[in-house]
Amino acid sequence: MEGVIGFFQDLGPNIQLLLDRRPLILDGVLVTVLATALGALLALLIAFVFGIAQVAKLAVVRIIARIFVEFFRGTSLVVQLFWLAFVLPQLPYPFGFQLEPLAIGVIALGLNYGAYAAEVVRGSIGSVPKGQYEAVSALSLSPMRGMFRVVIPQAWALMLPSLSNLWIQLLKGSAIVSTVLLYDLFFQVEQLRDRSGTWFAYIFALLAYFVIAWVIVIFMNALEVRAKHKIGRGPALSQSWGMLFRAPGSTPEGGRSARVVRDRARAKASKPAGGELV
């Protein structure tokens, strides 16, 4: 109870302290956003390479991809981060070299979450109906061309909700990069805590990370709406702004596009009692 009373008593001075440290806080937010964005891009690249490799025809390719995924999924992000920061520079030349703190954070986040995302890619590719693979053969497309022209566009729409959750996890995992002297948002919050107290600093941290996560959700929902529209499973982005604020994966009308729903309604309305269209 005393802590709650003290929080409100010190609220004014703490807010002033936050305003005074605004340049440092904004720099920390920028570093966190940069580490999250670059880490997510690296993770996405790794996810597609090793996700597709896990469904390759060559057994050796599948085995190598599986070992990579299981290794980085099965080891701690903290250990991977410390290994890049403190062990890698001590290795003999040419294997040992020093990385910048931001590069360490981006590589560790990309490798760790890329391994998880590779499973999302693999599962989404496996969820594409088998008829689509038969269509690839019927169109005489090469396996690689058929994968990227027919299968991947449909799998992309399926994997986006799971990737959205992973990118939010990546954002929260980025707080660990402060341990390798990267002055991110969490590092600046810790500095704020030393001067303002625990209550105020961590309430600010909750709000700051929530806002960034909310932006990620809106962005990923926009990608999902666009991807589903391109394969005829949802309305256009310009017609579904409300979808951007829904939970990832939710679509109106059970996932059917607005055009399909409208055309079926018109067909039903124009059908006579005999069952034939006019």
C-alpha cells in the first residue's frame, strides 16, 4: 500500500524525469525497433531457406535442415547471444572475430526465431491442398518454379498468423540484447528505474513494448489481408480496414472473400423454385 501511495506522490517528478531523458529513451526505442526489424528479416530468410529445405526431395538436404532447426530451437537464446558476444572473438583466426553489439543481437534473434519460423513455413507448405501440387505437374512447371508460383503464395497466407505471434515474441526477446551492451529500450528503462523507482519505470516499459507490439500486429494483419485477397480468400485491404485490429488469422464471413459471398447471394436470389438459374 505504501508503494502505491509513493507511486502517485512521485508521479509528477518521475514524469519530468522521463521527459528530461526523452532523447535517450527515443534512442533506446529506435535500437529496439531496429534490432526487432532486422532480426525478423533475418529470421524470415532463414525460415524460408530451411523450411523449404525440410520438404526437399534430397534426403541429405532435409537432414541438414532438420539438424539446423533443432539445434537453434533446442538451445537458449541467452547462450547463443553470449556465445556470439564472448566466445566467438576468442576463436582462432579466421573463425574468431568481433561483432558490433547490434549485429550480435540481430544474428542471435534471427537464428533463434528463424529456427522456429522454419517450422511454421514447413507446416504451412504441408497444409497446402495436394491438388495444388497436381496442378503444378499439369502445368508442366519445374518443382522450384511451381513452389514459388503456386505453393508459396498460398502457404504465405497460412503462415502469417503464426509469424505475427513469433515476431511479437522476438520483440520481447530483444530485451535480452542489453546484456551485450546494446543500449536498447530495456537498457534505458533500467537506467530510468535507478532514478525513478520500480513502479514507474516498469509501467512505462509495459506501455512502450505494448505500443510497438500493437504496431507489429497491425502490420502483419495488413500483410495477411493482402495475401488472402491475392489468392481469392478475402476482401481487398482497402475494403477491410477493420481487419487490421482483429486477432491474427480471423477473417470475415468464415474466410471467404467479399466478392465470393456477394456472388453467391446474388445467385441464390436469382434461382427459381425449379433450381435452375434464370
